[in-house]
Amino acid sequence: MQQKRGAVVVVVTALMLAVLAAAASAQAREREPWESSPDAALYIVDHHGKPAQRIQLLLPYARAMAWILEHCKTTAGHVADLAIDNADQASEIAGKRITTLQMLNAYASNAPKVRGNCTQRFALAEARLE
């Protein structure tokens, strides 16, 4: 009787561990590449820490970012960092919330026709939003 009880405990424990492992692996699913893009990071900032549930929600960010990268000698990571900083500064000065998407759109609308350095243009775009 004691042996049966010990075997039952082992089986129940093994089943519980299997269920916990399955639950943990379901939670720790692999991220899609778009979920860790600079566009996704900007979306998360604008939406108070909530990640985009569908890739379509990132399209406005991706379009503006693509335009900027096509016309400015920079990287997506640099633009994202700059947009976060500048949106925060502009919000403080303007006294209203400026989103990173608004900042991206301001950068894009101020991008040169010929690909070049956009540092001064980015500063001008921020100043206009303030």
C-alpha cells in the first residue's frame, strides 16, 4: 500500500511539473521580429507600455520611419531614441503631450529631398512642435 501511494505521488508530481512547463513555454513564446523593432518601441512609449497586438498598428510608425531613413543618413535606432527624447522635451515645453509618432511625422515632413544629414532638420521639427 505504501509503495502504491509513493508511485501515485511521483506520477501526480510529474504531471504537475509537465503542466507547469507547458504553461511556462506558452508564456515565453518567441517574439515576432516586428515586436522588437524600433517602430514597436515607439508604439510602446506612445501607448503607456502596451505593446502592439497586431503588426498593422505599427504601420504609421513604419511609414514615417521608412521616409526618414530614405532621406536622412541615420539609423532606425538613432531616430527612435531621438524621437523619444524630443517628444518628451517638446511635451514639457508645450504643456501638452507630444507622441513619438507626431515627432516622427514632423521629422519626415522636414526631411530633405536629397539624402543627407538631418540633425538640424530634426531640431527644427522639434522646435515647431513645442
